Amino acid sequence: MQSPRSAVRTFNKVGLGRFDVPHVAGRLLVYQQKGLSLQNHNAGAQTLGAQWVQDLGGGWGLYRTQPGEEAQVAQKLYQQGLGQYVQPEYLYQPTTLAVPPNNRSYPTEQALLFQQMKIEQAWQKLRADIASCQKPVIAVIDTGMYTQRSDLAPNLTPPDSWLDVVGKDLNNPRPARGTVQPEPGTGASHGTQVASIIAATTNNGTALAGVAYNLLRVLPIKVFDAGQRAGTLQIAQALEYAAGATQIAGQLFVNPTPAQVVNLSLSISAPGFSDPYLEHVLEQVTQQGLVVVASSGNADLPTVGYPASSPFVIAVGATDASQARAHWLSGYASNYGEGLEFVAPGTGVPVAHGPNQGEYALAYGTSASAPFISGAIGLYLLQQQLLRQTPPSNPSARLAQVRACLTSAAQNPSTWDSQIGYGLVDLSKVVEPSNPACFPRG
């Protein structure tokens, strides 16, 4: 028995197709019922300006006309009975993203910030029809997240991947899967704010747009306890879990939705500081192909905070409205100096705040800058898939590949500056298929 899909139906449509939509110049598709000899049909069509090219089967034929005369010739063929139905060969385009997006606060509060990184131009180089691709996952290791917000929830990974590494007290960790509700108190919204910069639902009439334009997913991992403390172990375990699996208090946690990028909007701003155990884990997850991004810190120091200062982490500082290193209050400015790689907007960035949709705030700090770069890396990895680019055969080479791509797209790719590193990243260059530093040929 034939399936409904494979059954051939009789074509009964009569008339002309639409010539007011994009179509190939100089080509017509003609359907003619059986009964008219092919020789007579082709001879008659030729006198009307249509030259036979190919039999397409099932009564359909391909004809050539003078470019620009498709509609007139189609009309003649139909009127003379040489085509029961005549249409152009329509032109299809990849689904594009609406730019600027339909988000209420985007034109007045976000557009200028996004323009610092040419994010709108990048969106225009991406396709919305990504069903054939796996959306890259960005793990946000932070205070937890208000996952119930409808302007964020659709762009999160499934709940079975969420993990609270610590619970209420890092001295007595109580890990829990499927919940990352922030502990009450100052800073509770930090993780939600960071995630919204990447993954706020976009072009759907809500207030804010996300850098990722619904093309990436965020994996929430909570590492801060009720005292807003996160220890070496919690961050290390979160990194291991983001990459695939970790042991916490003797219990194995396997991540069903591993990340490709990790955002760490946290820092210890102490000159010369490093954390050898965390460094060991950072090296380990980098060798597994994870790309880690961290904020440089907000202490106005000429030294990048840790873990951003690690060679296994991409360090991000903050800019102000004039695209210079951001200064906010006395003693409160973006850290700078050796190890700083890039900068991103970090002054007055609109973010989701609190558990309810409709609650928003303005964020100041390098915590807001890091997710811009994390989102940029996620879109780069997505474009790699869309262009059928093969990732490095050695996963540990991914960080170097990403660094090279971002540097090529930076404001000052050949000149490092202690205040802003290589500068702002032009996201449109990061996803530009002809950029050889990002998409090498051969």
C-alpha cells in the first residue's frame, strides 16, 4: 500500500502562478494535460517566446524566456491553451532574523550598547532555520537563576540538566538536580541578569533582547550559597559538570546537556593571585573542548582578577558609553593590565532582575561584559555548524581557535592595550563566513 506521502495525486490547478514574488529570471514551469503532442506543444510555445528546455515528468516542463518577460509569456501560454498552469521558478531564501528585533526596550536602551559589538550586523549573517543544528550551550555558573521567568525560560536547557552544586551552605553542600533557585538576599538576581544578556527571549514583544537571538541555550549551574559564597570546590565541580560529569559529596552527577562555553562572572581581585586546584580543573575542561570566559573584576586594579587571568580562560573587561575602560564609582572600575584580552559593554546594561517578568534593572560591571563575549563565542560555534565547518580534531585546540577568531574580529587585532586589551569584538566579523581566521578553507 502506498503511503499518503508517496501517492501521486492528479494536478487540477488551472491558471497562473504569482510573479510578484522573487523568481528566477527567464524560466517558467509549465503543466499541460496529456493529449497535446509534445512536438506541436513545443512549436507553439516557441512562437510565444518560450523555448523548451527539459521534461520534468508528470506533465511538467521547464521553459526558457527572455529575462523580464516571464509574466507576459506565461499569460500567452495559458491563453493559447499551451499550459494548464504556468508558474515562475520561485526563489527561496534562508530564513533571516528580524533586525532590529521586536522588543520594547531594545530601541531606547539596548541598541546603542549592542552596536558597540555590531551585534545587529551579526544577526543578519545568521539563519533562523537551525533545526539541523544542535544549539550550542553556554553554562552560566553563578548565583542560580529565576528559571520561571517566561522571558528567559524558553532559552534554557531542560530542567534535568540544571544543578545546584552547593545548596544553602558550602560547608555542608547539599547538591540538587533540577533546581537552581537563588538564595534570598543581595545579589540573588546576579545569575538571572547574566543569563538574560545572553538568552532573553528575542523578537517576541518582551522588553529585552538577548545577544543570542534565541539561537543558543543557557545551562544554569548554581555555586553560591545563602551567604553568597562560592568556594574553589564548587566552581571546580560546576566546571566539571558543565563539561560532562562531576562528583559532589561522593555522588556522581552526569550532565545530559553538556556545555561548549562557560561564563564565569566572578573574580578574586588580588594582584598575582591564582588558585592551583581550580587551575588544574580549568586545564582539564579546556582539554575536553570547553571554552571558559570570565570577567576581569571591578576593583580598578592594573591586574586582571582570577580566574580571568588564567591562560585557560578568556578575560573580559568592561567599557562605558564612549567605548573606553569603564569607571563607575571611586575605586570601582574595570580591572585592566596584563592578561586582559577583550572588552564588552558593562555600563548601564539592561537586564532581567528578580523572579517576575516585567522586573528589570541596569547592570554595571564586568559581570555584564563577560556574557557578551560568551554569547559571541556561542554564535561562532553555531555558525561553524551552519557552514559545515569541522571543529578541531583535538578538543583542546578549540580555545586557541576561538581566541584567534575573536582577536581577528577585535577593534585592535594587532595592537594590545593595557586598558582594553584588543578592544571590543565586532561580532559581525566573528560570524562572517569569509573571515579566514574564523572559518579557514580547506
